[in-house]
Amino acid sequence: MGLKSFFGILCARVVSQQNRWWIKNPIKSQERVFGSLISQASETAFGKEHDFKHIRSYEDFKSRVPIREYEDLKTYVESALKGEENVLWPGRPLYFCKTSGTTSGTKYIPISKESMPYHLKGAKDAILSYIKETGNAQFLNGKNIFIQGSPELDFSKNSPIGRLSGIVAHHIPWYLQRDNKPSFDTNCIEDWETKIETIIDETLSENMTLISGIPPWVQMYLERLAKRTDKKIKDVFPNYSLFVYGGVNFEPYKNRFLELVGKDVPSVETYPASEGFIAYQDKQKTEGLLLCVNHGIFYEFVESSQFFEENPKRITLADVKVDKDYVLILNTNAGLWGYNIGDTVRFVSTSPYRLVVSGRIKHFTSAFGEHVIGKEVEEAMRQVLKKQSAIVTEFHVAPEVNPKTGLPYHEWYVEFKEPPTNEAVFAENLDVAVQKQNSYYKDLVEGKVLKPLIITKVREGGFRQYMKSEGKLGGQNKPPRLSNNRKLANSLTPFLDDRQ
């Protein structure tokens, strides 16, 4: 056993013991977080405008603080960007995290000196939980890589501005930096394809044991690596033994990863966001991610089916039920209040609280009232791929409301690495799988309101070419699984497979 793996096992035991209280007492933890947030922010501009000093309960809070989108907080954020103090949170933000909004353009999410440590703690605890459960810490003795955005910061404002992964890169402990790849200079390369090739140059001869990042961009790294060496990844990196990921569901990419790597590698899923670190996988064989209830975030939830009502019911963690989709609302120790992060989650356990990300509240297809969400299309695809021999690189679902002939339908834009032998049967099975996931969709198909889905093939590499054309190749960017219009679908037209 190497020295790092020895200390990793000891640290995992200590942290597991430290985390035991909040895992076993989630509601008390949330009550404490709530009280602390209100108390600390009471003298801020936002706190004064919303009378935080007289908030004594969650009901008081709801009556004063409405649910907000980024646009609703933008004036506060802009004041903080100009250097004003005590706007949303005491003092000035430590950083602003720059993200691409689907409706708001560029967003600047504040990160405070109080919230920054939790971005690191969540990732660290995810890995330590894996070590504690499995006893496997050998991967700590090798090199690790995080496929991430540029760590370069913009200092033109009073607080530095950067991408989340780039900001986090500045806080990697010194004792891990020596074994962390790629180098700072390589991470700063803006052109994503050039960056991937340079990362391969730096890692090809190393003992890589841990690889992490968003699945589609890690997949790009693995594909380029396999192409350059003409080998399976297990033969390039014999000691590769852990994959840590977040940002998107891994299941649609899993078969391709297995083909590239040549062996099944254990994985740990995380749920990081610019707004805070929300959850992580703490058990290998248990569904769902452990909700971080003691990490500076007070959570609220609104049932997805009620969210667009005039006054949707807001509840706390104590009142959530399993197998219901909720819009996730955050209140954070960086100064976000009643903030709709845009994600929908579904609890699979309440003892402890474990959830899965079921989609995006703005990413759905419901042109006919069916409200098909991300988790449903991903699960349908997963089930079909288990039964039929095919490898899917990426896909997107959009409604076709006004076809030239016949009934409307859902159009699936699918990029195959290996197409099915019988594409018609594949499409038929996929439609049946979606019907099993969504009873409203089933009723519409059976009632002849919709015809079964149609697959339109995107040429190999087409989704990446589309993302590059939009200036969104790499980093935390990923195409949405579905939408309620044809904006993205129409943008994919230049990248379709000419052979269909």
C-alpha cells in the first residue's frame, strides 16, 4: 500500500465519522442552515429590503421572499459586480462564476468565502465515501486528471470572474497539485480540440489512475487517446481504476465508455453547480445521490406539475415524497435567495435523503400536454440499448408540430457510433419504452393524436460540430436532451447524416 492510499483510508474513516451527524439528522441540519443564513444576511441590502430581521419561521420567509430566476436577481448581482458590499451577502463575493444561461445570456453567480469551501468539500467527500465503502484507495498513488474549463480569471471587476471548474482549480490542495493533470498552461488553452490533443501529450506516458469530468468531454479525450494509440484505454493506463463525473447522466454514454476503456471501471457521480455543491454518490450499489444538507444551502422544493401555477406550493425537505419530481429552489451562503436553479429532482429515499436529477424545468417536450422530461427519454434510450446492439454518442428530442403530411410526432436526433442493424425496430422499441415512462405520451399515441417517434440521424461528430459552431465546445457545456421547440433541432440541420 502506498503512502497516499494509506492516509486516504485514514482520512476516509475520519470524515465518515464527522459526516455521520448531519446524515442522520437532515431536518435539524437544514433548520440550522436556515437560521444561520437569515441571521448572517439580515444587514445586507437584500436582507433589509425583505425584512430578514423579523423572519422567525419558514412561513415568514416564504411570505417575504418569492421564487426568483436569475433575471430577478440581476440588479443585485450587477451592484455587487460594480464593487458594492453587503448586497446579497456580507462583504464582497470572493468570485463570480460565469455561466451560459439558456434564457438569460451570460450569468454571473456569486461565490463567497463561506461558500467556496463547500465546493471543495463535496468533491472530496464523494471520493472519501468511495474509499470508506470499498477500501480501495490505490488510485491515490497515481496521477489524476480533471477535464475542465480554463482556470484563467478575469480581474476587470472588483471580484475575479471565471468558470466554476477553473475557479476550483485554484483551490486544489498543494499536496495534490503535483499529481494533477493537465498543467495550468494546458488548461488555459481556449480551443477545445487543441486542448484535448495537448492533454493527451501530457498524460500519455503517465500512470493515470483517476479520470474526472463531464462524460461527453471525457469521452472525447478517451476517443482521441484510443485513436492515437490504437489501443484500449486499459492498455494505455493499466491502473486506471476510478471515474468521477457530474453535469449529465452517465447512462447514455456508458456503453461507449466500456467499449473505449475495455473494462468496467467504478464510477462516482457528483452534483456540482455554480450555485453550490448539492449532492454526491455515497454508495456504489444504492440508487441516488446523498443530498448535502449541512453545506450552506437551504433547500426548497416545488412539485414540477404545479410549478407554472400562479402561486405554487413551496415545501422544505421535511415534506418531500419519494418518486415525485420537484423543481429545486436554493438559498445559499453566497447570497442566492429563493433561486430556481432550473433542475428537477426526484427523491429515491428519505432516510437518508437521496435524489436523482430528473431533468431541467425548461428542458422538456410538452407540445401536446405530455410533458416528457429528461429522465424519461434517457431511461427509454438506456432500456433499448440494453436489448439491441447499438452505440449512441448523443441525442436530442424535439416536437414536430406541423409535419408536411400525417400526424405530429416527437423527432429524435440521434448520433450513432454504431447504428442498430434494424433501425425501424430500434425506433419502434424506443417509442414503446417512452410510452412506458410517460403515460400521457402513451395516451396520445394510442389516441392517434401523435404518431410514433421518428429518428433523424446526425452524422458522426455532428453534435460536437454543432456545439463548436455555437462556441460551446468543451467545459461545462452540453446540449439539452430535449426542448419544447425546434430551435436546436433546426440548428442541427447542417450536421445530419446524408445517408438517411
